[in-house]
Amino acid sequence: MSTKDLVHKSHEDPNNFFNWPVQMDWLDEFVPRLRFPKNFDLNSIRIEEFVKDGKLIIKAEMPGINPDKDIDVSIHDGYLTIRGVREESISDEHRCEFHYGSFSRSIALPRGYDEKSIHADYKHGILEVTMDIPSKVHEGRKIQVNKSL
């Protein structure tokens, strides 16, 4: 029995024409699903970004990923970049609404950030990146333009 058969049997109600799961299964039978390449970034990584106790905290939803081999966190030119890969492990026909492949998200870091203060931890499908908030940011200075002859 396929997962589609299980959904039909568990949601069938002959008295309810507007039973949403059954209607969606009916639609799936007649309208082919859009097929995207495996590396198509359908959804970006969802994040939360906030300040707590003098630290910038960035949390990223990354469930079902092995942090030892499937997550890369890097900084370059003032941006924190989070990359991940989620590989599909089921090969037979089934209903799948998960997103597989590679994905990434870049977040601008505050001016004056300290690279050495950045730490990343992964727990229960959430990547948490913390860093110290810069205590002193150089505001820059005005440069006088001299007239040349």
C-alpha cells in the first residue's frame, strides 16, 4: 500500500465534498507536480536574529542535517554565510513536501565585529551562531579635498 492510499483511507468521508486532503490528492492525480532541479533553492534558510546580553544571536532552522558534514558556516567581506545540504534517502514513489539539495543564507554582520568571538552550535535542528556586539565602532572621518593646480 502506498502513502497516497493511506492518506485516502484515513481522510475519506463520503459526506464531505470539501475534505481538503482528499481534494488535494485528487488534484495531484490530474495535474503533474512541478519538478525542480535537486539544487534549486525553493526556500531560503529561515532565521531569527536578535541581541541578548551583549551578544548578537542568529538562529537558523536546519532540521534533518548532520552538522559534522552537511553544514558550513563562514565569514567573508562582512557577511556571515550559512550553507547546508539535505540529501534525499528514499528512492521509491512517495509523497514528499520536504526540500532537498543545497541551500544558503548570508547575513550582514555589524561593523567592527570580532571574528574570534563568533561561535556556532547545532542542537535539535537549530543552528545558533553567537558573537560579541562591537563595543566601539569607528565612525570614520571626513577627508579634506585639496585643490590641485
